[in-house]
Amino acid sequence: MLSLGLDELEALRLADLEGLYQEQVAEAMDVSRQTLGRILESAHRKVAQLLVEGKTLRIEGGKVEMSEMREFKCMGCGHTWEVPYGTGRPGECPSCKGENIHRADAPRGCGAGKGRCGRAGGGRAGAGRAVRTEG
Ligand SMILES: [Zn+2]
């Protein structure tokens, strides 16, 4: 499995997709041209592998916004509430202080950027398909 860093992805986007000069890309990404050269070289090699060898690509290393909320339900009083990701599992019900708390929403391991999910159709997770969360 190949992993493409967000810096590589961004370099590809700016240089290849938007057609900026490398010096403009380097400036936009706040890196030196030498660094950008390395990033682009690495990115191009990975893209080539991706196309030629049909590898699976994973985008990583960036600011992936986890704006999802987790929903919890109190078994004691039936109160449900939402907690944003990253704040940890609540210890008690905010309503009755009960501790018999369960996740109310269906656990979805198929969240943003995880890949290897969505097998509903039975197809393999598309090789050579890059998914990017717009930020
Ligand atoms: Zn409660």
C-alpha cells in the first residue's frame, strides 16, 4: 500500500493540476524549492507506481477534520446527547449522572479517510483511487 502525504498531494495539485511554476508552488507551500523538488519527485514516483502497478493509495499525514459527533444514550433515564470526537467517552449521563451509558449511533469504522470500508457492493476498495477530504 502506498501512502501519499498531504504535502505531496498538495504539491501535485498545485504543480500538475493548476500548472503553477515550481517556485510558486514552493512559495504556496512554504517550503524551499529544493524541498519541493524532493516532494514532487517522491509524489510522481508514487503516482507512477499507482498507475503502473495498480497499487492502493492512502492519503495520510494531514489535518483531517473530525467534525463527526458521537451519540451516547443513557440507559438509566433515556437521555441522549452528542459528544464531539476527541473528547473521550463521557463517564456519566449529564442528565441523571448515571453511568450506564452506551453509544447510541451505529459504530462506523468507515469514517473519513479510513478506506477499506464500504464493502456493501462487494467490490474491492478501488485500487488507484484517491479520496481526499477537502479542507
Ligand atoms: Zn441519564
